Amino acid sequence: MTQKPTVRFLDRTTPPHIFTLVLLAGVSAMSMSVFLPSLPAMAKEFDTSYAIMQLSVSAYLACTAFVQLFVGPISDKYGRRPVILVALAIFVLATIGCMLSTSAEMFLFFRMIQAVVAVSMVLSRAIVRDIVPQAESAAMIGYVTMGMSLVPMFAPAIGGLLDEAFGWRSTFLFLGAFGAGLWLLCLRDQGETNRSGGMSFKAQLAEYPELFTSRRFWGYALAAAFSSGTFFAFLGGAPYVATEVYNMPSSYVGMFFGVPAIGYFVGNYLSARLSVRAGVNRMIVVGGIILATGMGLSLAITLSGYGSAAWFFGFCTFVGLGNGLVLPNATAGLLSVRPHLAGTASGVGSAIMIGGGAALSALAGALLQLGGGSLPLQWIMLVSSLMCLVSITYVLRRNKAVATA
């Protein structure tokens, strides 16, 4: 598309308003984080271990990665509007199932179905590419992403307050009501934006060998995966650390969970301002150093015997800040390795990132059960941040080798 179309709010004959796109991107982040302060209490109610309940994070992330591989081609064939409406309807029904669950197994079943809401995050960006000229798309996606990054600041706090006042089921009642309201908004506001057929999943599969043989693609993809892995490990383990190690009430847990999101918001802003001038690779290196420094200091303070909730969550600001610098630039890097495979690279890279995060989240939940306070989680986050630096260093060496060949 070469000309930006007219957008009228609540007019489904025009493309969706940016307010709708921000909410579409945000509902996925809300679903991931709003109930986290309730995890320890849910484990007790269902009479199961924290590691089992933590699967509601790690297995959910794995399902999200799977969904992201297919949603692009499906929406290319059937349209953005019907796919989003169907996905949101399924999400609302699955959320009701979570709220009414009477066992951990029942809850996890519906929780995995909830992962279909990842469709809204993926297609909110696809819609921007549909309706906005290329020169403006990055800026509009930036607004959508920054709006989305605000959700993790507030969602856990809301969930913690609801849990403390009414119990964990009220959190899913809130989430289901939000999803239903968003479905109604999309029904009224979201016009179809996909006017041309895209590449089928079969055609994408045919391109995978060329992409997978690119060493730089793997370097960028792993840098993104290990960087985001520090955050996903935090999501998987921090509720246990806050509740079981530092004895924090649910409302406090929710508020402290917003700390990394503040850093992420700042990191995204700095990336938008500095990436063109400083270069993608340098921004990734700086972000990786910030991640490793923050996690190294956090671990050192705990090992010295001065660990506290304030120190633990305070240093997690570095997690958000580092990710805000690494992820936009690593994504830009992996898309640039094979420009003609940018769409395939985006889907595969995102799946690798979230799949890796799911594994680290599960590992954090399992190791915390073995004792050691917050140390297992801090070690995982530090090692993951160091592996981010190893991955981008490999890219730099590969670039140098190609340039001198």
C-alpha cells in the first residue's frame, strides 16, 4: 500500500484505530502476566507443587511460539478480521474455563488454549504493515509496541489486588471481561486490511533450509532468545521468590512485577532514538552488557548475605532495560540477513525466542523447588544474559570474516 487510508473509530468499513491495535497487542501481554501474583496461592488450592503451576507460564509460552508459526499464513488466506475475532472468542471461553477450574490439570488445559490470544499480538503488527506506507510503518509499530509495554507495569498490580481482595478466580473474571470487551470493540472497529494473498505455510517451509544455514541469523535469533530468556525466567520464578522467599503479599508482588516493564519502556525509547546512529550490533552489545551487569550485581549482593526483595526486584530493572535495547535491534538484524525471507525470518525468530523463553521459565520453576532461595533464579538469569553476549559476539566475528573474505 502506498497511501495511508482514512481511519474512523468504530467504523468497520475502515481499518482499525490505533487505540484498538494497542489493546490487541496488549491483551496478549496481560494474559501472560496478570495472574502471576496468584501462582503460589493457586498451587496451594490445587494441592500441587509450584513447578506444576509454573507450567501455566512455560507451557503457555511454548504454545504461543507454536501459534506464531501459523497465524501469518492463515490470516493471509482468510483475512485479519475473522482470524482475530475467532481467536478472541476462543480466548474468552478458555479464560472462563480457567476461572471455573477445579484441578491443576483442568486449569492447565484451558491455560494452553488461552495461548491463541497470541494471534492478536502478531496480527496487530501485520495490520500496521497492511495499512501504512513502509516509511511510516516502523514509527506506528513503535507506538503500538510502547503502548503494549505499559501493560506489564499495571496488569500484575491489578491481579495482585484482585487476588488479595477476592481470590485468584477474580483475576480471570477480569481478564475474560477485558477479552469480551475487546471482541466487541474489534467487531465494531476493525475493518479488513488484507487485500492481497500472502505466502502459504507450505511455501514458507520451502524457504527454511536457506534461512537455517545462515550463521548470522542464528546469532541474532539466539541473542534475542537468551536476552528475552532472562525476562521469561523472571516470569516463571519471581512469584515463588516473592511469596516463598520474601513473604510478600499478592498486592506487593503485583506492584514489584512492574519494575522490569519500566526498564523495557525506557530501553525501547532509547532504541528508537539511537539505533540508526549507533548501529544494530552495538546496541545489542550494550544491552547485553547491561543485562549481565545487573544480574551479576544482583547475584553478588545475594551471595554476600544482603539479599532482599528490594535488591532483587530493583536490579530486574536491568532486565527490562537490556531487553529494550537488545530485542528491537536483534529482530532488525535477523530480518536483514536474508531480506527476501524477512517474513519467514520474523515468524521463525519469534518462535525461537519464545520457545527458548518457555524452556528457561520451566527450568527456573523446577530449580527453585530444590531450595537455595532466589539464587537458582538469579544464576539462570545471569547465565542467560552472558549467552546473549556470546551470541552477538559470534555475529560480530562472522561479519568480520565475511568482510575480509
